[in-house]
Amino acid sequence: MPAMIDAIPSPDETYAGRTLAFTIPARNARGRIVRLDAALDEILAAHDYPAPITHLLAEALVLATLMGSLLKNDGSQVTMQAQTEAGAVNLLVCDYKSGNLRGYVDFDEEKLAELGANPSLFALFGKGFLAITFDTAGGKGRYQGIVPLEGDCLSEACENYFYQSEQVPTLMRCAVRSGSEGCVAAGLLVQHLPDGEEGRERLHARLDHPEWEHVAVMAGSIRHDELLDPDLSQEALVWRLFHEEDEVRIEQREKVKRGCRCSVQHYEQVIARFPEADRADMRDEEGLIMVDCAFCSRQFAIAA
Ligand SMILES: [Zn+2]
């Protein structure tokens, strides 16, 4: 009987925007669950996005958090960037670094309006691509994989990233609900890491491995309303999915908050890299250069 039954806390202390990590040792599988509420509302409040863009960004933020929580909390970072040349969405960027989450979307309002209320991923991006970058702290390197933006949703594109770039069978699910009380988004990630070969190169991934098939079927049975249910703790969700396993280890919890790294100092450094002639063009009548942070919509007046 897994020890996690004792670990199920009351709902109000569980779902306040944090990640939960778990492993299923006998299946060589690991997982992450996250539910974003306050942090998500804060990020969205910096923008005034129409519903389809809010939904897209919420999904991307959940996925970035799930992937980011695979990294150690040591300054390592994951960046998700979805881009296209001809779609309604020009650019979507999210990053997650040690519990700090941020993201924004650059889109074409006219093109978006033509797409109706529930545009598909393809309608939003056209022929786009998704770049996922893992920057590991401590000089362990930077790894980027790029996959086409295919599938019904961003989760599927991320699954393709893990399969094609890392050869790690991965299942990702994401649920978003937005209404008058704000936006809530949640997600689940499970991966198969046979023989403890985490981080090692593989020649190919086996999607038909019996261990993985079992885990994928169990994890895939999760419903969107379960992911979003405020009365279900993350531990309870893991329990629902995997209570027949001999052992499920709950490993860590990381608080997720909105975190932007913009500052006057940051923009001074950026602007200092431009030639003086360009800086002269950028200055207003008072000699200041106004810069907007795309992530949090804060405006900075830089004297440079
Ligand atoms: Zn910012």
C-alpha cells in the first residue's frame, strides 16, 4: 500500500498553485501535476486578451510549468516558443524558472476575429513550429528541440517534442476553464524512463513497452473536470489514477508564482547594445527611452 494515503492533505492547502512530482518506481515512470489559479490570473491580468488567446496562453503556461518542474530548482529554465509566419498568432512565449512563470502572446487581431470563437491550433498558427529549450544551470548546457505545431492542441505538440527530440515517451494533458471568476488551468505529465536512463541519449523510444502502455492508459483516463476540480487535491488525483500500483512516491512540491525578470537595469543593458544613432531615434523629448515588457506590460523609462 503506497504511503501516499497519509500524505493527502485537505484541499485548501493543496491546490494553491504548486507542482507535485511523483514516481512509479516499478513502472520506471515519473509524473508531474500542476494546477494554476492565482499565478495564472496575475499573468493574464497584465494583458487584455480575447478568449481564444487567453485559453491558448493558459494552456501554454501549464505545459511550461509541467516541463519546467522536471528540472531542478537551481536556476534551470525551460522556454517554450511557438511561432508562425502566416497565422493569427505571430508568437507565443512562456518560460519557467525555479517556480517563476511568465508568458505572453503576440497576435493579429483582425486575423483572429475571422476565426470565430473556438479556433483550432492549426487555425491559430497555420504552419507553425514549437521550440522548447531546456537551459540547465551549473554549466550543464542548453538543449533545444524544434517540432512542427501539429495536433489538436499544444499538449500534443509538446508530446511530439519529447518523442522526437528526447525519445522519451510522454503523455501530457491540459484543461483550462475561464469564466467570470477568473481562469483556472491544470495539467498532468507522465513519462517513461526505463532502466533509470534519465538524461541519457537513446536511439529510439518504445511506445509499446508494456510498462509504459499501462501507465499511459491509466494517466490518459484523467478527465478535464477532475484536473480542474478544486475539491480534488493533486495527491488525490495521483491516487485515483495509480492506486493499483505497488508504490507511488510523492517527491516534491514547488510553489508556482508569476515571476518576471524585467527591470530598469535589464533594459539599460539591452539598450546599451544599440548604436548611439539608434538610441537617439528612440529617445523622446525628455531624453528617455520608453520600453514595454511584453510579459507583464510594465513600462520602463530608460535614461540612456
Ligand atoms: Zn516584465
